Amino acid sequence: MDEIPMPAPVAERPRDARGYPVLAITPWSDGKPDFAVTSTARILVCAVERRCSICGTPLRKGPVWRVVAAEEAAAISVHDNAAYTNYANTAQTVEPPGHHACMLYAAIVCPYLARPTARRGNDALVPEAEFRRGEVHGSLDGMTGAVVAFDTYEFEAGETVRFRFSGLREFLPYTLGDEHLVALRDAIAAQPTAEPCPPWLLDDESSAERRAAGYA
């Protein structure tokens, strides 16, 4: 972990007992982050305020990024490099967007995203989906996933926040996350100085919930 460059806004995140940065969409309970789930309230705040789901700082004008799983990466790769911008997926996803550098960093350091043989470390339960400890992430057509840029997103808020992304701009597939180390270094070097993350996306869960309630 110490050898992987960290985007500056991620380095400013609150840390868990091991010293790992905690995502903006990870909820806190009794002073501890719960990495097994994501917070609907925090995701809603990020969606409305156009903030990165990893670091919580604003997404500037231009493309937004997300990490897609093996199945969607394989579907995009069916199109040749000149035509993949015609790819469209109207299915909703609960995965929110973020910065280029932040999503590359997540694809490299998150064990579940970075390796085709990775297994979930904890159970997680969200509406319409259940993830069990020990589930294999898997790969398809030699891909574990991809870091992908889209022109824009829209979202619907209910029991969960669901996103649709349109205007595919860039497609960076991988089998192992660390294949993108060079791209991560370049993205960090190009990343402008970000304003601080607001307090409602740090470690105060009641503040995040109040903020989301105002939008709901």
C-alpha cells in the first residue's frame, strides 16, 4: 500500500484504526467506519452536490468516472476502439461516480476490485442485492473490470440511489488493478488542487443524514 501513490484528496480522508482512508460514502457507527455497506444518505449528497464518492470533493466540469465490473467491461469491449463511444447501457447502477485519479486508486487498492480471484471480506445487504463473505469477484474475457469515463450521469433517489451514465468517453480495462499504476501517477499529477471535503462527508454520520434529509 505504501508504494501506491494516493490522490491528495484521498490522503485527507478520515482513517480507520489501521490507517486506511475511509470513503466519502462509507457510513460511520460508534466512531468506526462500516466498510461492508455504503450509505444511501451519503451517496445522495454526493449525487446532488456533484461530489466524488471516494474523496467527497467536487467533481469539476467534464467527464465523470466509475469502476465497472467484468460483465459491463466485456460488453463495452465488444465495440472496437473507434466505436465504443456508441456503447449505451440503460440499466441503472448503485455505483456512484468519482474523479479519474480516485477511481484508478480504488481499482488498484481495493482487494475486491483489483483481483479476479478476490473474495469479499464481509457480508453486505442492500435493497434488491445481497453479497456474502467469500464471494469471488471473478473475471470475464480476461477482464476483472474497467475504469470508465462518461460525459454525464442522472440519478433517482428512493430506498437506494440509482444512477444512469451516458456518453462513454474513455475505457481502461484491466485484469489486475496495478496495471493502471502509471495512469494513476499521471492522473494525480494532472489533478487540480481540490477544496476541502465538507464536514457532512467526513466521520459525522448524523451530519450526513441531516444533509441528505434536506435534499430528500
